[in-house]
Amino acid sequence: MKKIYHLCFLTLVSACSQAPDRRFASVPPLGQELIPPEEERATKEILELVARGYSQPRPPKGPTGRIIHHKEHGCVHGELEVLESAPQNLRHGVFSETRKFPTWLRLSNGSGERRHDSVPDGRGLAIKLLTVEGPKLAEEVHTQDFLLQSAPNFFARDVVDYVKFMKQATAPGLKGVAEFVRDLNLANAADRESLKILAASADVPKSPLTATYFSALPQRLGPHAAKFKAIPCPGWAKLDASLGARAKKDFLKDVMGTYLRSRDACIELQVQVQTDPELMPVENARVVWSPDLSPFVPLARIVIPKQNFRTEKRKEFCEHLTFNPWHSIEAHRPLGGLNRVRKVVYERSQGHRHKLNNQRSAEPVPGETHE
Ligand code: HEM
């Protein structure tokens, strides 16, 4: 999986065109899914890629980290507060009542390596709410996770495209980007579209706390299919751009650390509801749902109090946390093929690394700050 994030050949793919969507004979109705017959086989192949990722040589010191989103800027605690202004028709699941949830956030680079933060990359924001009651779709008991990335869409349309692309990108014997591009069948419109989206997904934010993040894949919001977005809270103190010396390898951690030493931060969580099954598809992750069809609406904000997250104890806690979009109540069930495969992929990935690190996955306890 690692090589995929080396794809810095932005200009090579600028002339790419949108791939036609021919996988499905019909479009599933509003809020519904449609499982293609090839999905089961493709899922097995993805699991083999994950296992191969964890069979690479282990780091000389420290624990084996995640095969993607490997480098954390930090894990911070905060509190999610459902907004009083959240409209009645969007009040479902954890957003039903105007209440607060203790929250953990892990901010990361997308790559599978600890690279310099100035290398363009996708960025991740993983959110875990605690004290969430009700039956869950995967193993944790009191949590609701939301996983977001810094791009509004995903490079693969579905699981079949994903596995085909990843197999090429991680083929044994591949020496680097040049070979990967050479071997790719650029006459194939789907590959060109994937490259274009990957290229557009990679950038360098001023701070992990002020970037914009998207769920990119849909999930339930009660009866609706919906996508989520996180932005800095409007009107909140802006980040001082001079805080980060961009020459440093971990400058995004430095920027976040300096900011949170003296000030609280705030992230607003917004939702976009699917209103058109064709123009806002559930089974084609390449398509950005246009805000002209359905705008993003603020639902909640997460206040992150000032804190020192750069301690050994916090780092260790952060390393062993497990995020999975299926740590979810039914009201926020992940939707679409790529989400269906994520259930088993995240469980398997976390299983591999916990085994290698001789660790057990454990849910965070509310009130413990691991400082
Ligand atoms: C747009 C869709 C996606 C988003 C927003 C997303 C986001 C994330 C984020 C934020 C993390 C880091 C979690 C952490 O901090 O612990 C992560 C980890 C990971 N993601 Fe995704 N992801 C997406 C799609 C996928 C897909 C389709 C796959 C594979 C089929 C995948 C496989 C993984 C794996 C294996 C990890 C490491 C899990 C671990 O060992 O903890 N992701 N993802």
C-alpha cells in the first residue's frame, strides 16, 4: 500500500477525463446500496495486500505502525457538542439531542511512511466519540467513529477498481514512481481518473487543525445517505501561519503543539444529505457530491482544549487506538462497496499490528487523558 502515496507526478495526469460508470446496469434508489458480483473476490485480494503490507521488515525500534496513515501529528482529546441550530430533519443518531460527547482525535498523514510533512500527501482526521449508547456494528461498545480525509472523493470508484489499481501500485519488483507510471495502462480511462484524483488529494496544509476534511464515502444519517465534512469553526481564533518552520520534518506536529499549548482549537462537523441517487451516487466513490445539489449543514462542533499531547504516554496510547468507520451505531452505518470492505480491512490491519506489538485493542475510558 505504501507506494501509492509516492504518486507525486501531478502534471502527468492533468489531462485525464471522467471514467464512464458502466459497472452497474441500474442505479440503486436513494439511500440504497448495490453489491456487484466481483466484490467478494476483490475483498479477498485486498486482505492479501494488507497481509503483505505487514510482512515487510519491522522497524528497528518502537512498535509496528499502521500500513497507511502511519505518521501521526498527534492524538488530542476534546468534546463534541451537538449544535442547538442543528435542523430537526438532520437530528439522527449521535446528533439527535443537543448534548456533549468526550472525544479523541488522531491527525495523520495518509502515507505508509514517516515522510517529511512538506511532501504533498492526503491527510487524515479520525474522530472517536465516547459514551455512545446502543448496539454497535463492530466490536467496540461505547464509541462512534468518523474517519475523514483531506479530499472530497476517493481515487477508486469501487472495490474492484481499488484492488486492480493497488495490485499494480504495489507489484513486487516495482522500483518506484517512474516504473509504476510506465507500467500503468494510461490508455485506461479509469486508471487516469484514479491518478488525477490521487494527485488532487495531495497537498500541504498550514496546520492539521485548520485543514478541511471529508468522509468522501457515504454513511447513514438516520433514513438518509450522507457525507460528512470538518472545517475550522467559523469565527474561531485563526492559526498564526508563522508558527511552523516548514523546513522541519515534523512541522505539522510542531504547529499543532505550539497552538494547543496556549489556545483551544475548534472543528465544526457538517453533513450533506443525498438528494439525487444518480448525481450523488453511493456506489461510485470518485464522484464528489455537489453542494449545489445539497449543501453541507453544520451539526456539531468539537472543542479541543489547550493541552500538551507530545508526551510518551499519549504517543503510546495513540499508537494502539483503533479507528474503524464500523465502530458505529446503525443510524450512522457506512454505505457503499468501499465501506463494506473497510469493515474487514480495518479489523484485519489492526489485528496484524496488535499481534506484532503484543497488544490488545482497548476502548478509551472517558476522563483519562493519557498525559
Ligand atoms: C474515503 C475513504 C477513506 C477515508 C476517509 C479513510 C480514512 C482513514 C483514516 C483517517 C485512517 C487513520 C485512522 C487512524 O488514525 O488510526 C485510515 C486508516 C486506514 N485505512 Fe482508510 N480511509 C478510507 C478508505 C479506505 C479504504 C477503501 C481502505 C481499504 C480498502 C482503507 C484502509 C485503511 C487501513 C488499512 C488503515 C489502517 C488501519 C489501522 O491499522 O489502524 N481506507 N483510513
